[in-house]
Amino acid sequence: MNLVLWSFLTIACFFSARWIFLRTRQPLLHPVLWGTAGMVAFIELTGHSYQSYKAETDWVVSLLGPAVVALAVPVYRLRQLIFRHLGLLLVVIITAVFFSTLSVSLLLCAFPLDRAVIKALSLKSITAPVAFEISRETGGLPALTAIGVMFAGIMGAILGPWALRRTGIRDPQAVGLALGCTSHGVGTARALELGETEGAFARASRPSRIMRLSLVDNDRVAVRVQNHGHVAHRSFGRFKDERAAAVLQFLDCLVKIFHFKSHGGAIR
Amino acid sequence: MQLYPPARKVLAKTGELLGGLMIFWVCLAVGTFLKSVLWLMVPGNVLGLFLLLGLISVGAVKLRYVELASKWLLFFMPLLFVPIYVSAAEDKTIWAKWGWLLVPALVLTVTAMWVFVGHLAQRLNRRSQETGHALSSVTETSK
């Protein structure tokens, strides 16, 4: 199988699933889920290797970089909403991030799992292209991160509104934020179906969730900037780095202190 | 050379799309370069996003230059994940050994997060409304 055939099969599989999804509007028939299932079934049935599939479809994945940059357009369009509700969005998003990481870490720390697995899954509530990029850059397990992200998204589309209603959350802005923070793009799409307010707040929670990712280092451990002359200070200064570092270090179950010096690297 | 109006329109749209994609690629390249040179921990694509956001805000890049390309790329974005998800199926040992734990853990943590974030946002919103800083309707803001 060559590049053209693998690419064609992937695109055909995805758009067939999308066609069915658009006609049925059933969250369980999400095109990403069934597009993936179709390709996995094809590879397993025909006995091809995943390695060759990965190599031939690498160009598709490489489009994720510009796709993340393209998110600047919807972020720019939502700037008024973001600035008007900045306080509410920041409090909810930062708390949600801590809660997401803490819940996965505490739950899975009790089992003899590889740390990379825990780290990969703790990124589950981050918008998919950014989560994937962080996982890839930090030497994690991008594929497992992708599964966690997909799981959180599809679960949000299927059960999210029902679970929120059952637990007494009826405020449309709260529903939108909960779905956007937890289930990112797929949750946002579901929130848009519920109403304009839900959809707008779900969308507003997505770009903002990109902004806070700069708080951790390559091991996803918090960064403590001691020498404020370092270039990194400019990006961390506004976050009150000492407080954020303490919480993130606790969440990571590790005590690592990185000292940044001018023109120097990280020293453990 | 004389072109029929539909052909001219197609060419203009194609140019707009390619121009937008080029701008994204340049921002991505600059973001990746800045990341490597300044030793930043932010992914290169996120730096590129902020760079483009800044350029649009100051008017250096007009929104209409990148609108079509953004729409196009974001439309295809879910497709870009299919190869990644397919790769996840390769590592069967993790799923065979830990699937019984990972799936319930994901269900539990995602549900807990909905409830927690939903209640937090609801309470904060109610409080801000009570103190007279009620959030105006989203319809107004989105206009």
C-alpha cells in the first residue's frame, strides 16, 4: 500500500462515517470514532502493519500544526466574549485544569501503571491538537492521549447534557463551560445544539484552555522561575509562578525544582 | 488571457486559500523557531497561534486573508486525528493489561469534572449576578 491509497482510504472512511453521522445526528455514530474503527478493522483484516500506515499518513498529522495556528481566527472572533467574562472564565478554567489533572493522577497513582500512561491521560480534557502536541513534545504517549481526548469528547456528546441536568446544573453558561472544559470540541458542538448561550461559553472555554498550557516544563512538572532575567519570565510572570508551581508540583506527585538561568538550560 | 467569471472566482478563492495556508505555515515556523531559540516550554503551534492573534489584532494580517483557510483547515481537523487514533490501536498490550482500569477511570473522572465544573460555574455566575455584576446576554456580546 502506498501513500495515495492509505490517504484515500482514511479520507473515504472518515467521510463515509461523517455522511452517516450527519443523517442520523447520533453522537454514538461520531465520524472520528467510526472512521478510526473502520481503518483499524481494515488493517487488522488485511494484515497490514500499523507502522506502514503511520508512515504513509504522516502528512495528514503534520497538518495539525497549521490547524492549531488557524484557531487564532475563532479566538479573535470571540475576543469580546472572552474579555467580558475573563474573570469567570479564568477561575473556572484554571480550577478545571487542576481538577482534571488531580483526578486522573490520584485515581491512577494507586496502580502500578507507567507514569507516561498517567501523564498521557491527564491531558484528556485539553483541546485535541494541543494535547497531542504537548504529549509528543514531552515524550509521552500521543496515541493514548488522543484516545483519552476522544473518549472525553464523545462521552460529553452522549452523556454530558443528561448528567449535568441530573446533577442540578441548569444555568446555560455553566452547562456550556462544563461541556467546553471537559469535552472540548465535541462537547462544544453538543453545547451549540443545546442553545446559543451554552455554545458560546463552551467555545469561549476552548481557546482560553490553550493559554494556560505554558505553566509546565517538558516533563509537565511546574516551572519555578528563579532568575527573572530569563526569557521564560516574560511568559510566566503574569501567572504568579510561585503559587502555580506549588500546586502543579503537588499534582505531579514529584518534587522537582528547575532553576532557569540566563542562556542556560534546566538543571535538576 | 480572458477568463470566465466562475473560473476567475475559483482562482481567487484558491489564491485566498493558499495565501491563508502560507500565513499559517509562516506563523508555525516562526513559533517553532522561537521555541527552539528561546527554550520556551510552550508548543511551537501555540506560539504560532498567539503570533497570528497578535498580527490580526494590530492589523498586520487582515482577518479576511486567513478566514477561508482557517475555515477549511478547521473543517478537516477531525480527519487529521484518524491516523493518530488508529496508531493507538497498535499498542494492544496496554489495553489488554490495563483496559479494565483505564476505561472506568476515564468515565469516572470525566463525569466528576462535568459535575464539579458545572456547579462551580453555576455558583460563580449566580454570585456575580447577585452582586450586581450580572453577565449580559451572550446574544449581545456575540453581535
